[in-house]
Amino acid sequence: MSANENITVIGVGKLGICYCLMLEKAGYNVLGVEKFEERIELINKKLLKTKEPLVDDYLNSSQNFNCTNSIEEGIEKSENIFILVATPSLPNGRYDHSQIDSIVSELESIGKQKKTKNLVIVSTVMPGYCETLKSKLSDLNYTINYNPEFIAQGSVIHDQTNPDMILIGEANKKVGDKLEEIHSKVCHNNPKINRMDPLSAEITKLSLNCFLTTKISFANMIGDLAISAGADQKSILSAIGSDSRIGGKYLRYGYGYGGPCFPRDNRALSIYANDMGIDAMISKATDGINQNHLIYQVQKFMESHSKEETVVMEGVSYKPGSSIIEESQQLAFALRLVEGGYKVKIIDQIEVINQVKSLYGEKFIYQVLQ
């Protein structure tokens, strides 16, 4: 490797690979730690293929990025270790930290470090989780920091390098300075840097996404009201958004929110608030409006469309350009129509159609998007 500074990234999945390549492009030596041997081989041979923009090009041109299955090697290589593993939602709405816990167990078995190592959690976690890790690892010479991303699949590297803001939950000023330095090298723009303690950052991560879900539900609620009253929902929302105190982003009428982040962050914040003795009424109302809006959309459609016609749905992923159907309101809309006796034809990319088929079989008519 060159004389550039080393960084270790544990978890080289869909988001982790983007994170590694973004850091390598900024001039760092990056060692990725990944448990799947086949993926490691594809990465090291530069044969990994993905539809995520820029990833293939960045990987092919990379010179200082390698992948291993050894956490111990990753810890030895760098003082700064970023963790990007999955934290899916549990049935109770909390995040499943088991993959991070597994990494921590390995760190405990490796033992105390001679030099301080900075663990930086990038994965979404329940507020208070970093404090739990701190109590486990502080005697082993680790600091625990929280530095989540605000990105969307389909534009991950762009979002990573052009963020509106950076959120740093720092264990101490020295680590915060280092994280700010790393982001200054990565970013192509000049985002606002928000530095605070890890707990405050954990709450901020959820709260920011929850404000966006609230804004989406508000826009759809007003849109439903306007349509029912015979008013122009587009003009109304445009006017509201023109006020600088509100802004027009996410203030448009359409399908409700879905996907892998917004719904679960909204639920998780409500759960954590309840743990703290706070009734997060806005978060609960936001979820309720999101579901009511779906019911309203289906009812309005059925009022004006005969069951004799075939309904064509062009795209049922949670947002255009994505292959993710998790909590997709578009797919839920299509399913409600089928259950209501309509024939529904889904036109989408093969990845989406295969997912829908595996869940719903031949309930729909399918056409692969060319």
C-alpha cells in the first residue's frame, strides 16, 4: 500500500462497498472486512458488478482497496474502524443489533489494544446503543462514535459525497476532529458539520427521517382533503412550500412513504420515546395518515375505474429507479386492487418482478421493463 492513511470498513455489502470506494477515491488506503468469501474474491479481482451508479467504475479504477474476512487484520490495519452492517427491524419495531454485537464479541476475544482504536458506527441503531458498546469496550482501549449516513439507494455515492449535512456523535474532541477531517476530504460540497455526543446523534438520525415522513404524510393528507373538496392540491402544496419556513422538498402529493428507512425509523423513534416516558403522538399520527392515505387512494381509484379494464402499474418499488419493494406503497396499492377484483399488470425491471412473484405468485400479470 502507499503512504496514505489507512481506514478499515467492516461490512462491505450494498452500502459498505460504496463507503469503501468513496474513501479510496478520497485518497485513503481502505481495507474492507467481509464474511462472504465469494464477495471478497469478486471485490479483490474487481469482478463485482452492481447497478448502483459509480460503483463499478470506482472499483475498476481503485488501487488502494482490498477486502479480507479477518476482523483482527482490520483492527490491526487502522486506528479508525467504520462499521456498516445490517440492523434490520425486529417484529417489535426495534433494531436488531446482532451483527454489530457479533463483531463486538470478536473484538472482546481479540483483547485489549495497545493503541486506542476508534470504532465508528455508521449503521442505524436504537438510541443508547453506543453507550452499551462503550461499557463493553472501554477497558479494551476503544472509543465508540456514531456517524450515520443520509443516503438513498440509487444515488449512494453521490449522496455520500454531496450531503446537506454531516452528523458526528463523537466520543471526544480528538476523534470528532478526525471524523470531520475524513469527511472534508470525501465531500465535494461544503456541508454543515453537526458534532455532538453519540446519544444525541442517535436521536438526531431518527428524528431527521421522522420529520421527512411527517412532511410526506402532511402533504398527502392536505392533497386528499383538496381532492375531496374539489380544490387544486398541486397549487395548494406549491403555495405552502414556497414559504421559506417550510420549503417544497417532500411536500408533493403522491404515494405514501415506504422503503427500508423511513417507516422503520419512524416506528423506532416512537418506541424509544415511549421508553423515555414520552408519547410520540406525531410519529404515530404520521404512520396512521400514511395508511389512511393508501385506503383513500384505492377508494378514489375504484370509484372511477371499472373492473373490466386491466390496471397497468409501471413500477412498484418504493421509489422510481429502485429495485426495493420493502413497504412499498405502490405495491400495496396494486395488491389492494387485486384483492378488490381488478386485473393488475406490473411493468418493472426483472429484479422487482422476481421479488413480487416470489411473494404473490400469479396474482399479477407481469411484463419485464425493456
